[in-house]
Amino acid sequence: MFDVVIIGAGVTGSAIAREISRYKLNVCVIEKEEDVCNETSKANSAIIHAGFDAVPGTMKAKLNVMGNAMMDRIAEELDIPFKRNGSLVVCTKEQDPEGLQILMERGKKNGVPGLQILDREALIEKEPNLADDVTCALWAPTGGIVCPFHMTMGYAENAYENGVRFFLNTKVEKLEKTGEGFRIQVHHADTGVDETIETKLIINAAGVYADEINNQLSDRKLHITARKGEYMLLDKTVGDYVKSTIFQLPSKMGKGVLVTPTVHGNLLVGPTAVNVEDKGAVNTTMDGLDQIARVSSHSVKNVPLRQVITSFAGLRAHEDGDDFVIGESADVKGLINAAGIESPGLSSAPAIGVTVAELVRDLLNAEEKSEFNPVRHGILDPDTLSLEARNQLIKENPAYGNIICRCEMITEGEILDAIHRPLGARSLDGVKRRTRAGMGRCQSGFCSPKVMEILEREVPMRVDQIGKNGVGSEFIVGENKELEDE
């Protein structure tokens, strides 16, 4: 019997897990994928929004501004990259600048500090590559950029180190209300074993599937639409093409196509916004990528799209009420939803974690732990060391002198750390998200066999068990001689 079961190990579920781990409770996280940060949280704009876009009075508005204000402390405690590069919402000759005034007034009501409307002269000093038709823009200095992989993993690892159990590769098959709480039937994909888990409280942080979890138990039905966004990622050689995050005036489908630097030095362009029926539809399309190229030119001129190194798509969980659904269900005692977490969900995650944890504390009358440790140390980046310190590190641990990924200059030492740390990597994508091995210009064309050798040796696991992204994505299907004999 657990006190709390959290369904979903994206940034929302992981943030909630970390904040609940402050209390004397028996907590676990159930995640159907092979790793944390494997769905919506892995494929988004990586933006910490200032908070001027959400309608005042909504959960989105309140939690966005609260989460934004928490980010400096969270980044320090969890040792994750974060930068306040500021954001601009641009207005062109064809658009009504009144839209910027509306956003600024909305932002002031939400409590966003430092908002200004800048004319073209001031803008070009700040961002010389803005499109010729841009006339003015709303400047928000508190806007920022973050690594969503590291943010999610930082929360998850810190939760784990503070006593939260994680069941990965584990799918919820059935939920039942019981006299003492809930009974959860799960299937472990890696072992093929079915199991029953019991808990007093369920926290539903299942992303695009949160409506399916809620609707198994509650008569207050939710309906979530998967909204696909496609992106293009450009090489680090053009990572400084813009310094701020450049937005366009928003529409009912979202904040439009943005152009932004990333915390790792790339340039990111996107997303589209298309509602899809299939909640696994993360394919990119020619139409979508063409739209990104066309629409991005309205805000930034001559975006260097020849430097695209990869494209990807992610899904946003849009609930029909157009707001976050956070709190205990009105008709099912003990069912707590954290549903409909679309943009600004990444920005709001720190605040969602605290809000839900405080609700759990009150429902279970939980006491705080004296031994809670809020600090998590990330993977050592040798590039942050002086030459003398790096040479000493290599002398003590030669793995840090063995370059595995040439594009990103990732060492064997970093990959070993990614594998052996809490909730360590068990796939090529797991290593990639923790270390960036395979994220460079060649997109793992050189380093993937070497990473597979390290996984085979260190986990240990058979080479034919190693996948790109968990069970069903294995690279090796057999030995040549065996296949020939068949």
C-alpha cells in the first residue's frame, strides 16, 4: 500500500514527486515509457514564459508567473542549465499594435515585472535580424530558456534520492476505487509481469492520456485533444542568430512560430499547431516544416534553415476548458488531477509541484522530513573546468579523456555517469538526453555503436536488448550467420 501513486513521469509528474518527497509518505511514480521525460516533456519549445499570455485569473496565469519566479532557485538546487534571455512578441506592419497593449495589460494583471513596448529602433539594436516588416514588440525580461530533459531528470533524480520509487516501462491497465483508496492493475513491459498496486491517493499527471485516467474513475469527464507541434533544430554555428526568444502575436491555437536560442547553443524554430486524433502521432511532415519556414520569416529575416540538423514533433495536452485542471476530483475522493498541462506547462511545473504537494500534505496530514535534501548534482561537464582541473580529472579517471561523441565532444566519463546515476540511462535516447551524445550535427551517425558498446558493458545488457527508446526499438535483430541459416 502506497500513500501516493503518481501516474506519469514527465516534468509535471516528476516535479510533483520531488515536492511530495519532502514529506513522510510512501510514494511511487508509474510511467509507461522506459525513461522519464519521454513524451510531451521531451519535445517542446524549452521556454520559461514570462506569463503575459495567459488570461488573468486562470490557473495558467497564476502558476506560470509563480513557476517563472521559482526557476533561479530550482536551477541552482537541481543543477540544471537555465538562462533569462528575455522574450519579444513582435508586431508587423500588417498587424494591429493594440494586440501588444492587450498583452502588456494582461501581463501586468498577472504580476509580470518589467514589461515594455519597444519601437523598431530599440528592437534593431537588440535583435538586428528581425524581419523588415517588424514595427514594434513587447519586451519581457523575465522570459527564459531551459533544458527540458535536464529539468525533468533533475526533478526525478532528486525525488528518487529522497525516497520516491519509480516503476518505468510500466503501463496502467485498470483503475478501481476501493474502501481504503485505489487498486491499480499494471503491466511491466520489460518483464511481461502483471501486478496490483494499492494506494490512498492517485495523482493523474498522464499528459495527453490524463483524460483516459480520470475517466476510468470519475463521472466528471475530461476531454484532451493532442495538439501536434513540429520543430526544426539548427546547428550551433547559427545559435546566436537571435539572442532573445522571438514570438509572434498569439492566436487561439497558441503562441505561433517562435525563433529562439537554446541553452546548449543551438537555434530552435517552431512549432506548428495541429489537432490530431492519434496520441502517438509525433511524426514530422513536409507541410509542417514548410509552414515553419514560411511563418518564421514574418518575425526573423533569412533564418538560416540550411543549417537544420534535425526536425521533431511533440504533442500538447489541450483540455476543452482551455486551462490547467489541477485539484482533487469533485466526485472521487483521493483522485488528484494535474491534467491539461499544455503551454505554459514547463514554466508552471515548479509551481504545480508545490501546489499539488501541499494538497497531498493537507489530505494525508503529512509531516515534513528533517532529512529532505533539495540538492541534486548533474552530470559533470569537463568543458566547465580549467585546463589544469581537466587534466587532473583525466589523470584520475581516464574515461574523461576518451571522446565518444565528436560533434558535442562528449566523453566516456559523462556517459558512464549517465548510466550509473539514479534512474540511469538504459537506451541511446536515455544517454543522449542526459549527455547530448548524438545531438550534434551528425545526429549519432558516429557515436551510436560506441554508446551501445558502453551500455552493453556497463548496465550490463545484451546488445540485442539495446534500443533507441526502450522495448520495441532495438537495433540488433540477430547475428548474420543465424539469419542466413534461417
